[in-house]
Amino acid sequence: KNQVEQSPQSLIILEGKNCTLQCNYTVSPFSNLRWYKQDTGRGPVSLTIMTFSENTKSNGRYTATLDADTKQSSLHITASQLSDSASYICVVSDMYSGGGADGLTFGKGTHLIIQP
Amino acid sequence: NAGVTQTPKFRILKIGQSMTLQCTQDMNHNYMYWYRQDPGMGLKLIYYSVGAGITDKGEVPNGYNVSRSTTEDFPLRLELAAPSQTSVYFCASSSGTFREQFFGPGTRLTVL
């Protein structure tokens, strides 16, 4: 069964500090991996989409890495801001669906709190 | 370009009542989805559609129905509401090679 595990479940850091969120998956065959940011009371918003051949992708202060061999991804946030407080969701797609609904496996998310 | 819109934003139902959650997208996406998110939990797929006239069940379809008569609209129908259906419901749409999903703002439903 395809699974996506995220860690830590929750994290509290001080404003200005860096942090790294982890995503381990067992989805096979792999197509792509997505990181979403979900603010409280809002729908998820895409941060990055990574394919098999991509190791690193940045979006401003967010940098995602992918190791397809170990089936691990990380999301690194640099110089955190209060607005980074949110849940971060890892979603992995298998190759057959190419991203169709029956091929998406969602992680439960990491709840990040930035304190001033 | 409004993206994905959902109505209503909030709703309180009594046990046994029925209602329809509306979802509309203006991006001409083929794929549309309905998810529910319980407090502190991840998103669970209820139903999805790959195009007008085509729908399929997701992980938790019991107690719900959908239809897709147009590309833009994908309403979710709750029949005989139960307290277990208290949740936040998100609609999403996607297209393109990697089918990046765009989510609506959600509908917060309470069944008492």
C-alpha cells in the first residue's frame, strides 16, 4: 500500500530561524512529489512539484530536495517569518495516474508554528 | 480569474437533513476533486471527476453523491447528514502534465 509519512508532526521555532521538514514515501512507481502550504482555515497552495530527475527546487525561502533512491524529500525554510506558520503537506503521485486522483497519496502534514 | 470557488463557507445541518456543496472553477481544468479534512488530520478523497459526465469514488464516498454536467461545476451532495460528516470540505481542480491541484477555500460543515 502506498504511504507518505511526514515528520515531525508539529514544530515550533523562533522567527528568523531555519527549519527542515521531512517526507518519506513508499509510493511506486514514482511520478512526482508536491509540497503544499495550508494556512489555518484555507485551502492548500502548491509550493513546489518535483519529478524523478530533480534533486533540488527552490521557491523563494522554500527549498525542496528529493532523493528518489531513498524515497525521501525535505522542505527547508530559511529565515522563517510569522507568515510561515501553517501546515505543510507532502503529496506523492504514482506514474500510472500521472497525478490523477486515484494516484495521489497525501501525508498528514507538519504543523509549523513560528514564534516572534 | 477566480480559480476555484466554493459555497457556502459555513453551514450547520441537523441530522437527517440534506444539502449540496457547490464548487466552480474557471481554469478549464478537466480534473476536479472533493476532499474532506477532519481536525488535525490529512485530506481524504471523497469523489473525483476526469471530465464532464465522468465521476469516480475516492477513499471515503459513503454518504455522498456527485455529478459533473459541465467542465466548470462539480457539486457534492450530502444525503441524510450524520454527525460523522462534520468536517471541512475542499474542492480542487487540476490539469497539465503533472496535474498540479488548485484548491478552493473550503466549506466548514457541522452536523448536530
